[in-house]
Amino acid sequence: MRIFTVMLSIVAFLLACQPTPEVQIITGHAQGTTYSVKYWTDAESPDKHALKQTIDSELARIDSLMSNYRDDSAIEQFNQQQVVNQPIPLDKEILALLDVSAAVYQASQHCYDPTIKPLFNIWGFSKNQLNIPNRQQIQQALTAIGFDKLQRHANGISKTNPKQTIDLSAIGQGYAVQQIANLLEKEGISDYLVEIGGEMLVAGSKPASQQWRVGVERPLPDSQAVSEVITLTGKRPTAIMTSGTYRHYFDDHGKRYSHILDPRSGKPIEHNSVAVTVLLDDATQADAWSTALLCLGSEDGLQVANENAIPAVFYDMEDGEITRRESDGVKQSDAYWRIER
């Protein structure tokens, strides 16, 4: 019995002397912004340089499929074809994203719509130069908008209007985050924080069972203040995706034009919601839903979020002050996170 006790003490001592694993950090540039991958593992960690090369290669591959800023990307090749009622082949990954898009399009009262690109063009957001279109220009652009006007086929999509295009920018960043997370999981890494342009997916914990904590910035132009902190319990992966009007906009003669366009009206949104944060276990879904709910605004968006069990926090500007409203899903999912204000 004494020998057994001594052996246990030796084992406990040796375990206590083992150094705590350090969080590894990989950073880089992708999709016109920066990315950061933080991770750690108790097991033998993959070579950091090789892992960065794998991450960069995967992000470049996604860009070659979905970038609307590259004429040679798969999605732009589709956009350039002006044929109607004829299936245009598309990569299976793009088709899978369009299936996700179709579901969010229907559930969000058509506020999320990947065919919105003509509106970005006529309003000048594609070239970052405001152009206020007239009513006729808006109506003309709307003839090529409407996700339900595209026809899904087994291996492609057909157009009913030759001017129809697809823009995956409102879902592509979330998809890239999810793909990098999947890559880490394949490498045996289950504790990580993946972030691209402020959009992130968090899984597991930090070393020594410390919880990941994420700050949500105050949704005001040029503000770097943190409005609240989300602490993740690690019980499931959690994507934290925020869409906001305060990041990209134009001011013209005292009027502010948001880059969040409503595909139903053809105009920038004008309600009081300035940001929406969505928390889901899938980054692709979270990215699409944050855009959809911001387009809707808190008045309609809260109802849609509740109907679809989407945990979402709406930030509204009222009389110069930021107010917040939570969907039912935020309150019902407190086992996965805590929000501290």
C-alpha cells in the first residue's frame, strides 16, 4: 500500500512538472483582409510552417472559386456567361453554398440574396465610389435580382435573365473560416480560434482549461471600444459572426448610405439596427444569417430569428445611444456561452 502511494505521488509530481502547452499563432492575408489562427494541442503538434502553408493554400483555393474580384474565379466565369435556360456547370462546393443560400433566402423573407451584385454596382459599392442611382436604374437592376429566378440543376445553375450574377461575399468568409476549422480538426487539433476579417469560430478551450473570451466591438464608426465580452464554455464549436452598417458606408450631403442593401427595394437599409451578431455552431450559416438579419432589422429580424432558432443580438441606434435586443436563442443557449456587458 505504501509503495502504491509512493508511485502515485511520483506520477502526480511528474505530471505537475510537465510544461503547459503554449497557444500557437499563425497569421496572414486572405480575401482582402487578415486572418489569425490560434491553437494548441496536448499531442505532438504539426509543423507550424507546414500548417501555415496548408492554410494559405486552402484560402487561395477558396478565393479561386468564389472571389468576385477575380475574372478567372469560378463564380465570375459563371457571371460572365449570358445564356438563358441552359445549365452552366458549377463546382460542387459552390452548389452546396447555394443550397445553404436558398434556405436562408426563403427563411429571411428574401432579405439575404446572393444575386444582389447589380445593386452593389449601380450604388458604387463595388468600386468604393458612391453613385446614387435614379428610380429607373434601380428598377432595371432589380430585373436581374431574385435568387428564385435561378434554376438549380444536378451539376449547375441556369439563368432566366442573362444579366443574373452570383455574389457569395456575404457567406464566403464564414465558409473560409469553417474550412480552416475543418482542416485543423483533420490535423488532430480540437482547441482553436480561427478568425478572418473579424469573423471567427472558436472550439475547445485554451491551455489549462481556460476559456476562450472574445470581445465584441462597440458598433460605432472608428470605435475600438469593446461593448461586451463573450466567454465560450467549450461544450461545442461556436461561430461568432457580426454584420454592421458602421464599417462601410458613404455620407452625402448629411445623409448616410449603408453598404447593406435590401435586395427587395434596391436601396440601402434605413432602419435603426446598426449591427447584428449571430452565434451558431456552423460559420457558414452564421455568416449568411448575420447579413440576413441586419437587412431585416430588429423589428422583423427578431421574429425571423426566433422562428428559425437563430441566437442573435441586435444593436440599434436610438437617440444617439446603442441599445441591444436578444433573440430567444441567445437566452436558451447559455450552456455554450456567457455574454458579459
